Amino acid sequence: MGDNDAKPSGEELEKQPPFPLTEVDKWVLSQTDEEFHLHDWDELRNIVAANALETLKRKPSDLRRYMAWSHEIKGQYGSMTNYILQHRLLWGPPPFKYISSIPFHKSSDYKILLNDWPYGLTSDTTHIVVWSKTPIATDDMNGDVTHESRKIIQEFVYRTFVKRLSGDSYRVIWFKNWVRLQSVRALEHVHVLVKDATKEDLEFWTGEKV
């Protein structure tokens, strides 16, 4: 292998990151894992309720690994979108053919997966991503979901996740990042956080062994 094949150092990645770093990202990278405060359940509920999604953070070590992974994936596949399509969703290239124009209405139009790169969460919380072939309408002004989209997602989350947990809505939180906060913008997705999910719950939702 030549010199050009050498992996960049963490310092080099921070100077030339594979994606734009927010001020929060830069602050996280200035810390050690020991200094980092993990998001606990009550804090997550408050963050999502306030729609303060920009405050969600990965652990410093996880963020550095995510940056290195993103750099490598972009080098191999051209983009994270291409990687996700080829290895995680297996949907083929966009535009996607979907059965229903209503997001999450038909099971073949979406896929539930564990998040490979979750935020820095306490161990009782599982981070899930629901990917959608069907477009999810957002507000052109701020990039947040529309009122109608929010209602559709809320109903989907209830019937898919909350009902599985005997209707305990306290244990499930969902959010969709505003457009400017999305690291994979070309693919529609919603984040679902679940408290105290069992292995059986996760395998039921994802259809994969965990």
C-alpha cells in the first residue's frame, strides 16, 4: 500500500472532518469519555419534548470512531447513503418504489434497524432507526416534520413499539432530526429510543438476531 492509502489520524480528521462538525461536536471532541455526561432517560425525554435535538451527542470515543468510519466508507462507497443501501437496507438505488404514499403504512415500505452509531446513552436505552421508502413531509421553513407527518409517525410508533410494551408510552421516545441535523439526508428515517427493551423485543422489531 502506498502513502496515499494510509488512514488519517484523529487530529487530521478533526481538521478535515468527513462531515460538518457542529459546535457541540467540537465541544465533545475536547473531552474524554470519563468527562462526558451520558444522556439518561429523563434528559432524553426533556430534549425531545423541547425539540432541542442539536444537543444530542455521541461519546467522544464513539464520535472519533464514527468520523474515521465515515471517512473510510466514503472512500469505498462514495457516500454513507450508498453503503446503507447496499449493506443495510438492500433497496437498490433511489428513487424507491413504495406501495403507500402514507409513511409507515405498509411494512414493505420501511425497515427497522438498530442504530449502528447511537448517541451517548445510558445502558438502559436502545437507539433504533426506522428507514422509510415513502417521503416524509417536512416544513420548508425549518426542516422539521409537518403537523400531519408528526401525527402519522406518532400513530406508527404507538402501534409498533408502544403496544409491544403493553401500552407503556413512557418507555418510548421518537424524533426526526431537522434536515440540517441529518447525517444521511438522502434517506428518510425516524429515530426511536426505547427504555429497557429486551432481546426478544429488539428481534421482534428488527427481524434480526441481536
